[in-house]
Amino acid sequence: MVISLIGLSSSGKSAVGQELVHRFKAQYPNTVLLDGDALRATIAPDLGHTYEDRRESEARRSKLCKLLADQGIHVVLAGLSNYPEWRQWCRDHIFEYFEVYLQVPMDVLIQRDRKGIYKQAQQGNLTNVVGIDIPFETPDHPDLIIDNTGEISVNQVVRRILNSISRRFNMRFNM
């Protein structure tokens, strides 16, 4: 199974991904977290952040997820995932693919932005920022949309994801 957590920078993908893997591993030890920044440093250090470089990075990431899933490893992918064609590729090629869109308004993302990406982009000091000068392609049909504005805890977000996965794939989780 591949669970893809999609959203803009600072939408909570990493925090949700870490907790989701922690809970998933309790019953399915063959689970890994592929987190965007660390994954990019590993499989795409030769790429920049342009639209085309990001597309190539996502292609590599999608194919890695399939490779791991085909070997019986559950994958939680926490990444921007801005290319509808690669989201569709995952749906077409990964047997158990589950897409979660963490939806957060831009003003909340800017408030959460620990790396200062949005502020630098707004000041003209950084380019190729998705959501600022690269449009974000909102998922057309994610399996689950969560408004992750901070009104519910990471644990509650993870519980919603596990409940949805449980219903769709007939899996059981200790909550």
C-alpha cells in the first residue's frame, strides 16, 4: 500500500506522516516513511526546483513507491505531489494507492512556515516556490481531504486517515 500525503509546504505532511507511520508500523512492521526533503536529497540531488525538475523528481519518487509496494512494503509518502499525471500514474500502477490532500489556506501556511520559504518568495528573494510562482495543482479526486488548519490535532488527522483506509481496504488498526 502507498499512502500519499499531498499538500503545500507547511501543510503538515511530515508531522502527519511520522505519526501515521508510527501507528501503521504497530500492526504492519514493513512500513516506511518517504519524506519529501529527505527523499529529494536521496533520489534527486542532481535536480533543482524548477517546474520541470520537480516533475522529474516526482516521477522518480512515484516509481520508487511502486517498487517498494510491489515488494510488500507499505509506504507513507509525504510530498508536495504537484503533477496530476503522476498522481494518475500512481493510481494506475500501484495496486493499493490512497491519496490524502492536506488542505490549508495560504495565510495559515505562511504563519507556519519555519523555513521562511513563502516570505522569501514574496520578497522576491526565492523563485520556483509552489503556491507562489509555480501554481499548485489541487488534486482532482483525492481519497480523503482534510482541512489541516490546526483546529484538529495530528492524532485526530491520523485517526481520520486510518478510519478511511480501514473502510476502503478492510484493514484493522488499534486506535
